[in-house]
Amino acid sequence: MRITMDEIVNAVCIHMAERQEMPVAAVEVELNWDEDQGYTAEVWVQGRSRYLVEANLKESIMRYVLAEYDQRVYPSQISLQLDEEIYAQIEA
């Protein structure tokens, strides 16, 4: 299964909104990749910025896949990759 960049952003928005007890519309996400940090996301909630590392992104993806596709996946099954955009490849 392949999760698109838009779905990853949605997953992070939903996850952070639930954790911060905020509406999803109050969360903004920007996905990033660089050689030193790997895959990260900068998240803004009510004007406050925080950075998420790859493990946090995988946690958000796991919750999203369970909610949207009714499939339980584990971090070891999720591989973040970069082609023209960031996406998650999930192995069955």
C-alpha cells in the first residue's frame, strides 16, 4: 500500500489535533527531508511550532491507516521514501 504526501499531512494533522485537543483546521504541517535529519515535519498549532521526527510520522501514519483503511500496521512495515514528493510505502 502506498500513502501519498497529502495523506501523510492529513495523518499528522489529525494526530496532532487529537493530542492537542484542537480542531484539525488549527494544525498546519510541512514535511521535510534532509541528509542530516532524515524525514521530519514542522507542525504549527495555534502559532507554536514543533518538529516531529520519523518515528512520530510513522505513529501518525499507523493511526491513520487503522482509522481510514481498517488495517493495523507497525512501524517496521512503514518506509518513508522520496520520489518527486514524500510518500510512505507500507509492506503487508
